[in-house]
Amino acid sequence: MVGALASALLCERLGTPAVLGGTTWERRPIDPRPGPRTVDEVNGARPLGTGVLLAAPETRTTEGVVFAESRMAALRGESTVLVDPNPGPRSIADGLEAACDELDADLVVMVDVGGDVLGEGSEPGLASPLCDAVMLAAGVHLQRRGRHAIAAVFGPCCDGELTIDELIDRLARVAAAGGVLGTEGMPPPVADELERACAAIPTEASAQAVRCARGEIGESAIRGGRRHVPLSPLGALTFYIDPTIAAASAARLAEAVLDVDGLEQANEALHELGVHTELDYERSMAEG
């Protein structure tokens, strides 16, 4: 949510209203149950389309967990969008189409923090490939239907998953195929807004991007010391890319899940590529 705020603020600077959103998958420090919540497990939100809800500050899981989207709604004083990734890429695209019609939105920007969405599965630090792959694949389906959709990498390497060399390689592949659409920095007023959001919404990776924008360099530990983030001016950037070209050129995990029906099938598709996912990790942790 905080990473997406940077793109929303860019839209607003250009005179275009933006509606922030995110998925129903809160990480273990927030929600101990494995996987994302289904729409039936969300209270206090209004349906917009299949698997897509409009959230308010009071929106919670049925167990009382507060979504990042709820916190952002309270911070900004406006509704946010919640996307359930369980139905899989095609159904997510269905829901986003309906949401766009309901909200009068003509562009969907799918923001990933760190750049692991471009991972191919061979990277030793890759830890959360499943949701990213499914959502990027949904962006491909939106484009196939004539909808305007772009992807974005906010805070390159700020999640401590891909190394700088790995990410530059993946971005170069996308660029060589004509899929890098532009790059945006983080001016001080945007860093100020994101810092305010970081204080209200638990996030480590996006907070590192703000540190990069403030001029910090070196290395920072996150995730209880399990991940290390290189702080540099690179981390303050957002790269905008074409989802279809990204999936065809670098993001092979998104390409692998394009035609699956549901998150479980997507998880199995990544297993076939030898990739361990965040769903596997959360389930193993829950089993003790």
C-alpha cells in the first residue's frame, strides 16, 4: 500500500484522481493464518466485482485483523480497493474490470515493492513469488481485453529478495523487449507523504525506499535480520513496465500461471518450476 501511494501521488500531481488498493494477503506478522483472505472472510467492505471489494477504515477480517488498505483508508480519508487473489488471474481480471467500471477508472497500475515480480525462480533470495506472479498475470489478461494496465517496480531491491545485479538484469531484458515505459524518482514531498504512511501502516520494505530517497547509503537489515537491503539512490525509483512484455521477457513465473484456475493451481505451477512460495512458507510456519 505504501509503495502504491507513490504512484497515486504521481497521478495526482498530473491532475488525475487515483484510488489506492492492495490484496487481501497480509503477511504473518499481521495475520497468522496462511494465505490471503477470501471475500467471505472480509467484513465491512462493499463488493465491486468478482473477488474485488471497496474497503473502509473499519474493514477487517472475520477474525478482526486490520488490513493495510483499511489503515490507508483512514490515513487518506478515502475508500481503498481490496483484491482477493484466490480465484486466479482470469477471475482477478474480471473483478478489476468491474471495479474499473464502478470507479470510473481507465488505468490499472500494479505496483510491486522491490522488483521480485520480475524473478525467474533461480534467485536465492526470492521469497514471495506467488502473489506477484498471479497479479502480474491478471494485468496481462486485462491488456488482452483492451484495458489499460501497467506494472511498476517501486523501491528496487528494498525488500531484500533480488540483488541489484539480478534486478538490473531482469529490467534490462524487459527494456530490450521494449517494455520499460518510464522511470520516476521520489521528490521530497512524496518521501514526506510515504514516511507519514509508514508510521500508520506496518511496512519495512517501503520504509527502506524512503531512506534511499533521503540519501542514505549502505546496508539495512529487515525481516528480523533475515534480509539485507542495499540502500542507494536506486531504491528511491519506480520503474513502469508493460505487463505482457514483462511476462514474455523476464517474469517467467507470471507467464507460468497465466492460464491457471485459482491460487492453488498457481502454487503447483510454480512448484513444477522448482520454486518455493510464500504460501508454502506460511503453511510450514503454521504447522510448527
